Amino acid sequence: MSATGFSHHFARELDVEQLLELMKLGSGIDQSDTIDPVPPAWLEHIRTDVECPSCFVRGAVLVRGARSTRTGKALRQAHFRFIGSDGQDAHHPLCDFYHSGAPASRNEHAVDFGSDKSALARAVRKLVCSGIELGVFDQIAMRDLRKWFFEKRLQNRFDLALTPEAVDWYSKLMAYASSGLPFRPVHGELARLDWKQAARQRLRERHAQLVASPLRVYGWPKEAGRAKALIIKHANQRVFDPASLQSYYAQTISLVRFAASHYPALAISQRQLYDVGVDDRMRALMALCALLLNVSGWSTDLAVEKLITLINAPEPRTTTLGNMIGLNPFHDYVAWSLIRHLSDAVAGADINFDHDGEIAAIEHGLRAEHEEWRARKS
Ligand SMILES: [Zn+2]
């Protein structure tokens, strides 16, 4: 169930009420009239006209919103269902809405470019409005980006066989700072030896290969919780391989940082500049930069040129042009990168991912080494 659909007739992504308003405008019906029920001819048109914003399947069935007559509370949000000729869910298995139990869910990658909730959101909206006004991009270009992203997802997949415990285990392993000297039995002679610390040091030595080739994606420790949730949700499935987005992600991050550093309306803190890829507040700017790069054939030079045009453009005549749903292809990119990296790194290794158990066993072993050494010495 999707809250929005892409109408070919109106060439844009719309929610149910927006679509009905536009159809009303085109049909000459009095604007004050409510459309209830929706005429069968309209429903038939919607079925062939409106496609899923994520997987592009047609066959939209319009479901009106419902409110409780007693409390006025919304019981159901208006949405589109996509049903095949066999009466089954028509979404592609990789679509965000495939077997989505959530009522009227929005695509997790979707970004509301029309939002005015923060200074940053308003600044992005201004750039989006200018972009449409100046013909730098339009709703069709937006659909092209979604198509590009969906094709990447179709073509690049891997089998998820990781457990959530592996993420915790890896996060702890990588968080330990190396204290330098490896454990030797004589260390046990120190009255205040930190045995736990010695055990952690040994753990890092035991997994030296993993430690030596860490995941080089900034901000991944913050995404460990999200990675675990994704592993649980997609256990043993064929999932999207984020490695195919690596260079595109780097380009988008660079463009976001460039924009934020040179356009005062987008000014963000140093912290946020670092956290661009994992800070939810940055998703609208990520989506705008991905769009600029995609309409530039992923040439950073061309995208920067377009960005500067938007920054220098006069105030747009209307902000309603910004009522467009953007796409951040890099939503969860860091979490998925962690999953992919870890999947490769531990493939075939004999690790049971019980961190505390492993540390306790190592400590036990170190104490035994010390005892043995002592016995030999005396
Ligand atoms: Zn779909």
C-alpha cells in the first residue's frame, strides 16, 4: 500500500487527494463538490494511469481515507493498492511496498521536498523550486532517478546470511583501542593488571585480519542498531548490495558538503558536515544532490554547475513547485554497507559471535598461561 503513485497523465507523483483534485480541475466539476463516490470511469483511468513510485507496476486501486463518524479520528489513510490480474499483490518482490502490511506506508527513501519544517528544509525547497522553474529538472527527471535506483537494486544483490549478534560482536571488537603490548605471562605478576583489557587485546590479535581491514564508511558505528534491525527484517533473503552505490554515494556526499559549505542558507555544523550520510536531517539535501547528479549523468562538474545556477537564482515565484517527492537513494546505505562488509569479512570464519563468552574464555586462558608460567619458574 502506497500513500502516493506516479500519474503519467499529470506527469508527477501524487497522493490520492491531490490526484482527485487535479482530475476534478480537468473535468469541469465545481471545485466545491466532493467526489464521493469516485466515478467508475475515473477508477478505470487510474488503474491504467497510475504506477507504483517504487517498482513502476501499474494497476492502481484507489482506497479513500476514512474517519470515525463519532470521534472524527482518521481510521484509514487514503492510499493506492496495486493488484495484478490474478488478484495478488502486484509489486515487484524488491519493491518497498511488496507485501507491505503497513497501511499507506511511504517509501522509506522518499523525501518531501515541499517541507518547510526547518530552515534547512526551506533552503532545499527554494533550490528545488528554482530547479523546476529554470528547467534544470522536473517530475520526469525525478522518476528517472527512481528508475535508476530500482534498476541498481534489481541488478546488484547478495544473500543475507548474517545474524544480528555478529554486528554487536564486530562493533565491540572495533571499538577497543589497542593498548600496544600483547599479553605475556609475566604481566600476571602485576597486582593491578586489567585482565579484561588484556583479553580484549588478545581478541583483537585473534581477529587481526578483520581489525586490519576495517569498514571505511564514515559513521557506521551509529548505524549498528539499524543494521541489526535490517538483518532481522530481511533474514535469509536476497538483498540489495550497497557496494554498487559506493562511488555514487561518495559523489553525493561531496556535493552535499560543497553545497553546505558555499551556500549560507544551507550552513550546517561541522559535526553535521561529517555525519552527512547518517544524519536524518540531511536526507532532503542528499536527495536534491542525487537528483542533480543523475540529471548530469553523474558528472560532478556538471552537477556543481547546475547547483551554482540554483544557488544564484532569484527567489522563485512560488513555493508550490517544491511540492515534489524526492528520493534519497542512500537511505540506510551505511547500515547496508556494514552488513555487506561484515558478511564478507566473516564468511567461512569459525566465530560464534558470543562476545562476552569469548572474552571470558580468553581471560580464563590468559590466567592459565600465567599460572603455568609461574609453576615453571618456581
Ligand atoms: Zn511497487
